[in-house]
Amino acid sequence: FTLNGEKRKVGVLPNETLLDVLRYKLGITSTKSGCEEGSCGTCSVKLNGMIVKSCLILAVEVDHQEVTTVEGLMSNGLTPLQQSFIEHNSFQCGYCAPGMILAAEELLQNNPDPTDDEIKEGLAGNLCRCTGYLPIIEAVREYVNGGRGTISGGEPNKQ
């Protein structure tokens, strides 16, 4: 399979999940084990461009597929969306951060100008026990409203 743009080959057992392979065989630590039943979003990844819960996907199912984790978004450092999350102190423990960022990124690809209700709906399926969601929603809203943050080198984003 392709992981974050790189071809990978991993031997797996029939009952291993994509989460198990990413986290424990390949060392992708952004993909977290939370509820292990698809409810919390901490294990979210993109499979062929669509968000999935990696705890619900058998690893054998991703043969010849494309998987993107939050690391795959950061080829040149933090993205402007990630920077907006940081500027709003959107996360305390960070456990939910990768799933939230992937969900927000997917939302904005499909709807570049969402309302607050659409932002909330786009982030649904990702639980956060620390911040109460308000800073997360504000980070997405500011990104949408043109406060696109800075790129990792500190230069203003020209998007």
C-alpha cells in the first residue's frame, strides 16, 4: 500500500487492523487507539482520500490502496490549517488532534466556506475531552475567514 506518498509492504495477520499496523508495526504515533469501536476518531486516517476509522479497517483491506495520516499533510512543515489550530490553543492533551485536523481538512476540501453548524457537523465523530470544542471551531472559522495562519517558516500564508 502507499502510506503518505511512499510505497510500503508489511506482512500482516488476517485479524490485524490498519490501526495496529500503522501504530505498532510502522511507528505512526499520530494514529491513536481510543475506543477501538469507531466512535472517538482518534484513529482517523484517509483511505483513498476519504476519512475512515483505522480501528475498523482490517489491514488486509488496504492492499494496493492509499493511506494518508496527519503526517502526510505536512510535507513542508505545518499546514496553515494546523497553524490555525495551534494559534487558537485548540488542543490540550493532543490525543484528538490528528483526527480533528484530518476531519477539518476534509470538510474544507468539500466546503471551503462552511458555516459554524457545518464546521460542527464536519468535526462530528471526533471526540475531545479537554477543550470543549470551542477553540477547535474557532480555529477552523478563522482559517475560513482568511486568517490562514503562517507556514512553518513563519512567513504569512499567501493563500
